[in-house]
Amino acid sequence: MSELRVAVIGVGKMGAFHVDSLAHRVRGARVTVVSDADADRASEVAAAVGARVETDPLAAVAADDVDAVVLASPGSAHEKQVLACLEAGRPVLCEKPLTMDEPSALAVVRAEAATGRRLVQVGFMRRFDPEYAALRELVVSGEIGEALMLHCVHRNPAVPDTFTSVFAMADSVVHEVDCTRFLLGEEITAVTALKPRATGSSPEGNADPMLVLFETGSGRLVDVESFVRTGVAYEVRTELVAERGQATIGLDQNLVLRSAGRWGGSIAPDFVVRFGQAYDTQMQAFVDAAAQGTVTGPGAWDGYAAVAVCAAGVEAVITGRRVEVRLGERP
């Protein structure tokens, strides 16, 4: 195969970024089909890269000029579209969430297992970020002893009023869920959500900021500050606390300027700027593996585990109680 032919389904901000990545920054692939509920948007994105438009996303999955699929469609559509990819034998990179609930996510895990090969990759791009990869290597090496705790910060400058604390758990904190599992190499077993005094820009009755506590199977603790209306910038940091030292990533210390009696620098304005290279690295890994008929990144089980933990987290937000995570049997 000279070039992997890719269908991109859903071309909002994230999907359009993936199309541009495949067309200009990733080797060995080209976008052949674009599908989106907004026909004008689909036509505009497709025309820019010489692709054709397919109005039916399931037809795009099964098309003769498609070898692999990238899903950036709404989460509610993922279950049907991922299952269609499995039925067609197409490797698929699915943006989170894998599906909208635990039973359907576990059904995808089992459907993939029935094919006998890995075909589903979930878009947890932080695993491809050099800083996260280095922190994982530090944990595995044992250089500073056993990992004991993680302290995480996830801040956005602003979000719409519809971005509730429940939505923040599923859309923002979900990344810390996967990073916890990736960095520590074990499952999260319980979630607690605490609600400090809310910022004045938060809608009435909404918890922002929010503190989330994960417990893992071996007894490690992970705290997450989720604050999505800071009015500052996009900030993501993680500190590892181990037996013989600590390590921190996400400090945004690329350029520190001293001038006119002041010093300072810049903070990424959004997630695409902060993790743009990680997204491209993730896509290159997907393309390289899909050309061999498989995937190598975070898979269906990782997507399912994230859905299960976030479901427990949503219950914790609503009830104010510590909620245990109950994972199904892994095929």
C-alpha cells in the first residue's frame, strides 16, 4: 500500500485539525473521504485536501477508497460508528469518549476481541506527549523509588455555561483518568469529588473549581484540580511524588523574558497549541500501525476504563459520596 486512505468523520475543530495533520504533517496517508452533519463544512474541509464528501458516515466507513477511519464525531455517534469499523475490518482512531456509557463501551471491547486483532485506538493524545512519556519512563525505571502520589492541574481559560461540573468530569478530567492509568500502570478503583467555593463566573449551582480524588488498586492517591473558568489560559500540569524525589511536567517554561524591569512568558491559549505535537505524533503512530492492519496506541479497554471511571466520577459529583469503580471482565 503506497498511502493509507483515511476517512475523517466529524470535521469540527478537532476533526479539521486531524485532516490538516494527515494532509500536511503525517507521512504515508491521505484523506480520501470526509463526512460531517454540516454539509457545507464537510465540502469546505474536503476541497482543501482533495477529498470527496460522503453524507452517510457508515457509508464512509465501508467505502472502497477507505483503509482506516478517524472519528471526531459527537460522542453519541461513536458506538455505532466504531462497531461499523470493526465489522468492516477498518482500524479506527476514535476521539474520546469511546461511547457514552459503560455497557456500550464494554460491548465495543468484546466486539473487537471477537475480531481477533486490535483495531480500535482511543484519542488519549497525552500518552504521545514527550513530557508524559518521560514521566512514564521515570516511573517504570524506579529511579526515584516507587510512585506514591500524583498531583494534577487541569485549567481552561473559559467555557460556555453549558459546561457543567458533570460535563467537566467527562470532558476534561477524563484525560487525568487516562494519564493516571498510563503513568502508574494500574486501574482506578474509587472516585471522590469535592466542591470548594465556586468562582464568580461559574453558573449558579455549578462546582467550578472542583477537586477530584482517585484511588488506585495498590493504594496510591491522585488529586486533580479541575478549574475551567480561570480567565487565564490553558494549563495542564502533573507532579509525581515518589519515595526518593518528585518530578513535574507542564510548567510552560519555554521562553522566560526579562525586560523593562519585569519578567514573564506565555501560556498556551488552548489544548491544540499545548498538545499539537502530541496529536501529530499520535496520528503518525496510528497511520504506521493501520498500514499494517492494526493499532498500537491506547485501545478499546483504555476507552472503556475511562468511561467507567468518569461514570463513577459523575455519580460522585451528584451525590457527594465516594464512589467505587466496577470494571467488567476483560476479554
